[in-house]
Amino acid sequence: MKQGFRDVLRVLEDAGELRRIKKAVDPRHLSALAAQAKEATFFETVEGYPGWRVAGALVSTRKRLARAMGCAEADIARRFEDGIRRPIDARLVDAGACQEVVWQGDDVDLTAIPIPLMHDKDGGPYISATMVVSKDPEYGRNVGSYRLMYRTPRETGIDLVSSSDMRRYYQRALDAGRPLEIAVAVGVHPYEMLAASYKAPIDVDEYAIAGGLHGAPVELVRCKTVDLEVPADAELVLEGELLPIGWTADEGPFGEFSHITGDVKWNPIFRVRCITHRRDPIFYMLQMPWENDWLAAPVIEAAGLQALRIASVEPVAIRAPVGGCCYWTLVASIKKRPGEGKNALLALLSVAEVKLAIVTDDDIDIYDPDDLDWAMTFRVQADHDVLIVPGARGKHIDPSVRAWSLGKGGLPTTAKLGIDATIPEGVPREQYERLRYFARDAVRLEDYL
Amino acid sequence: MSPLAEGLVAELRARPRHFAELVEAHPTVAWRDLLRAWGEVRGLEALGRDEHGRYQIAAPRG
């Protein structure tokens, strides 16, 4: 049977990775408290919101993401690859817990949901853990993840600036002079969130990808007021439409996945016409930037593995470190044949916005920063092993590309850096033989304690 | 318009502010009341932004 959002809470709690907070907490303070906890947080009482509980920072470390995915930390990319290779179609069911309570008409009121204020420069309270569903008459259903900024009891902003299938759907609706119906599910399993953030081809149903990750179909229910389907086990669903006003409403700033505050953007408005939720709802506060980053890691790591294989390089391990926001940096170890350190760099630097790639041999533990430093110290000669590719596509949110100097509509470029930290050709492997302690297998410290 | 919403408008007329500054200025107001009042301020359609992304009340046209 497919696992749900509440199963993840149980898995984390059983592993000692979830902290319950029983004292009542003001929604103003939810995010700051979650940021101070080493564990995921579960707020049992929220001031002014009887019946609501809030969970946050569920997958804000690689370890917790791996627990939620039921695999080892080193295997999140392969686990993701396995899932997307075997999509399983979603199944429509008659009823779901996400519709146990229905607010329509005058009852629709976003202020009745404990939407938190996260960062000190945010443009307002944000719903960050969204799975947004839309449909196009020609292309069919799409599922993505887009942040929502509270505006009024019935309206939010939605960040639809970046290129996406839903942006295309909205543009097509706008051209036809009609709104685009959407439904927003909050409080779903990380697999659904991963599928939503994965840039699948436009004809691929993200629900089927989530099904592949689960190994079981995602159960869907029909929405009450829009012709869309949402996961039956979601905690909360918002139904409504993107108004046909184009990119005209202020939205943001928001604490972005780059760990930096973004700019005010001009975006459409989401008008909510129906809210459904569980009888005992848990609001999922996706803790920026960490959860956003880690939910990107399996996707970018899987893309790195694929790029290496296309380049005929055998990958052993891959890691998208959170210091690079699990987006701009890839570190990989490979089974190297002559020249493949450089081939691997070229492959990794071709992945999306990756601007720093490091490649090591398979004897280096790329999850150990000391081991990685050691490889970069003794296996790198900067005049031979560093690759710089100028003028590649960059991203506005990276301050070093100086996007502000480009003018409206200007697209930034960036230089990409590759470091080949594999054993240089011509240097015998024996030169790198590690120290071994005398009699290390003959004695055990436990016997002397 | 509620007194709280009127107060928010007055604060924004005085100088541009981030949303968090408005929240900090009303620490004892229930979160839901603050969000409702913010909705009223939005409804005025007089909100603008300065170059730092802070909210301000746009100057009257004319």
C-alpha cells in the first residue's frame, strides 16, 4: 500500500528524528522554532487555530530525506531513477480524507489556515509545500510545485515566472481570455513533492512518476469545484483559478532555495473558491531553503548519473551538496580510465545550472569532506586539472552573475568550473597508498574500555 | 475598514516597511486578525513597493 504524509511523520518519529512541541505556538514563530530544532518539528497546538497542527522541516537533511525514501543516503538518486523508470498510473477513488471538511462560498477563508511568516523580508506569509495541479485541453494534466503568498482571505500570489509546463498552460489560457483552474494539495508524501518538482516531459503524468516512486498507484479524488484530481490522502486542498490578468501582481520577496532573499516579482493571482481538508488537518510548512534544496537533490543527482552514463563514464557515487543548494554543485566518484576525469567533468557541467563539478576516483568517499579535500590537495594540479567554461547559461538568483546590470529581460551567463581530482595520468596509484596502523586488525579498543 | 487595517495603512504612509516590520509592530494582535486586516489593506489597491521590496502606500494619482 502507498505510504502517505503521516507515514513519513511516523518513520521520522520512530527514528528519533521528529520533535513534538506541545506548548501552544504563535504562527509568527513556527518557522524560527523549526529552524532551531535539529529534528523535524511537529507543533501540536497553534495559537488561534484549534484543530490544526503544523509539521515542518521533515526532509531538511539528506538523512531525513533518505529515511522518507526508505533508502540509504548514498542511494537517493538511484532510488529516484528506479521510480521514474517504472511509472504507475494513478487510480481514481470515490472519497478521500482530504475532503472530510469542505469550505465553500462565504466559508472560504485562507486566514483560517495557520499560514506562517518565514523570513524577515518575505512579502507575506507563504504556503511553501504545494503540489499544484492544472489541465490543458491539448496537453492534459500537469503537476508542479509553486509557492503561494497570502494576499487576502480568498487570494494568494503564485510564483509563475520561471519556465514550466503550467506557465505554458496559463499563457494559453490567458491568450484565450479565460482563467486557468488549479488545485493545490498541501501535506503529501515527499514522493509526490519530488514528482511535482521533476521537470517531466509535457506528456508524462507526474502522478504516475509518484506512483513509480511509491511502487503503488497514487489514489486521487475529484475536486469539488474544478475539473481536477488531487491525492486523496492530502492534508489540505485549495481549489480555484489563476485570474487572466497575466504577470501583473506583486509577489515576493521570498527566502529562496539559494539561501538568499529574492526580488519582488510580477505574477498572476490565485483566487480560491473552495478549501477542503482532513477532519484533523496537519499543515505542512516546507522549511526553506533546506527542504526545497533536499527535494531537488535526487533529481539533480539522477541527471548527473545519466549524463555520466551518456558520456560512457561509470559512476560510483554522486552528491549534490547543500552548500551548492543541491543545484549548482555536483561531486562524483567514478571508475576511471585514462581521460575520463575530464570527460566526466564535461558531462556533469552540462547538467542544468551546475556551475561547479568535482570528480574523484572510486577510492574517495565523496560524502567525507576531509577525504574530498585530500583528493583535491594531492590529485589536482591547477594548470592541468581545472576546467573553466565561460559564457554558459546562468541563473538570475546567483548574485555573482550581476543580473541587475542586464536590464529588463536580460539573461545572465556564468562561468562553469570543473576540478578533476582523479589520480593524474602517469602517476602510479601506489603513490596514493594510505597509511595503515600497525596491528590494526589484531586489537580492539572495546576490549580495553 | 477595521481600525487595525487603518493602523497598517498609517504605518505604511509614514514609511515603507517589510511585511515582517508590520507584524513586529503588532505583537499582541492575533495572527488571524492581522491577516484579515492585511487583506483589507490589499483591497484598497493602493499598495506599492519601493526598490527594496518594502510595501508603501502609492501616491494618489492626479
